[in-house]
Amino acid sequence: MAFAGGGALAAMVSHAGGLGLIGGGYGDPTWLDEQFDATSGHRIGVGFITWSLRKSPLLLTDVLKHGPVAVMLSFGDPRPFVEEIRRADAKLICQCQDMEHVMDAVDVQADVVVAQGAEAGGHGALRGTLTFVPEAADYIARNAPDTLLVAAGGIADGRGLAAALMLGADGVLVGTRLWASQEALVNVRHHEAIIETDGDGTVRTTTPDIARQIPWPRGFTARIRRNAFTNKWHGREDELKRNVVIEGPLYRQAFTDGDPENTGVWFGEAAGLIDTIEPASTIVERMVDEAVARLEQRGGVLITKGS
């Protein structure tokens, strides 16, 4: 949710009973200050791309002055930042993409572990949510039973929340569905694109990182919408690298223009479950209500069958 998850979205998620996170991404100090100002005093957190934060560690120091209640670190070793986060009385959330990441998060005594499946939009790895979450749940139960587990990847409605709870998670982290909210800092044409796209309409690829010349670590790819850009360059990454002096500026200009065909449009497989752009509070409240109804309904069925 880098740069799409701003202060207004975070505030509305928290207002609805969740914990909203500002998507700090690669770190733009001016933008981050503006987004914290836009939270209207709501209790919120902030997330960073860990390997990028290591290049500008003072960014964390500045952000902690705003008093976020939690800091989420993903895609890199959290150890260099744990002590500073704790000193600021913020909770540490570690987003993980495989079991080695989960073990690292437990080792640094993260307050919350996020098991992110490959269905998620944006950057991630290879594990699927359905098997990754219960495996992480078993490990945490054995080694850090007080640590909360949150599921991410492909969760966009109450069914996903209910399923995550049944798999052993304590809650969910929602990206794509809130990317498709009225408060998200997303171009209207990109919002139109997600409404038109089903769950088959995304691809995991390195092409946007090549075009932007952002050196992501090996093992991570981005899930974005299939479009003219991915059709042209996915599978031709070496050629894109050779032509990046020309193609890079074209990609960035298309993003600035809101062109949904010639740049990265950052959402996941949950696109197939989304047909409206709604207020974030509506999305959160409905998700919880639907999950409660599903669990009560299925619980009743199981009790009846077992009696």
C-alpha cells in the first residue's frame, strides 16, 4: 500500500475498529508528514520496506516523533530497528513471506506476525495463504504463544476473515480491498481498472521494478494487473533492462497520468471479489459482520451434525 495508504485511509480504518497503517513504502519524509497530519488524531500505525529503510534510518526516527502505535516492517531483517521502535512504545509488526521470516520475527519478539500469501497485491514471494497461515500458527503456538498472527493475501470480505480465523490467525491485514476504497490515494482510472479485472487478471513479475530501477532483493516479485505493459515486457526482462533509459520514464509518466495500461497497477487476486469503490469504514464494518454471520452459520451446522 506504499503511497496509496495515506493518512485519511488509515484514520477511517481505525475509526471503524481496525488499525489503519500509513504505507510508508520507500520513504518520502514530506509525504509522510502530510499523511500523519491527515489522520485527525486517530490511533494509527505505519509500514516500511525494511531493506529500503536501512538506507535512510533517520526516516524511522522522524516518523516515530508522530507517535504511531505500531510500525510494520517487511522485506528485510527487522533487527536494526527493533530497539528504537520499542523505545518509542510502538508495537512491532513483522510481515513475513516464508517460515524463515516467521522464525526471525519470533526471534526479535515481534508483537504481531503477518503471514502474507502470494495472492497479495504488490510485493511478495511464493507461499499461498491457505497453507502458510496454519503453518505459521503452529510455529507461533509452540514458540511464542503470546504473539498475534495476522493473515494477508487474497482477503477481501467476511469469508476471507472467517477463513483466516479458522486457519489459526487472530485477524487479517487487508490491502487490495482497501486500495479499492474512496479514501485510498489511487487514480480514478486505476480504480476503474480493478472493477473491470477478475482474479485471473494479475501477474507476479519483476518488470515494474526494472522500469523504476528499484533494486528489489532476489526472491521478491510484484503482483500487478495484467495490461499492455506486462504483456510487452513480462518474460522479456533482459530486453527491458537494456531499454530502461527509454522505457523507465515512459512507465513513470504513465503512472503519473493514471494510465492503467502502460504502468504498474498495484492490486492482487482479490480483484475478482471487488465490484465497487466504497468508503473504508463500510468495507471494514461489512467484513466483520459477514465473518460473524459465516462463523455462526457454519458453527451451527457443525454442532447440528455432531450432535
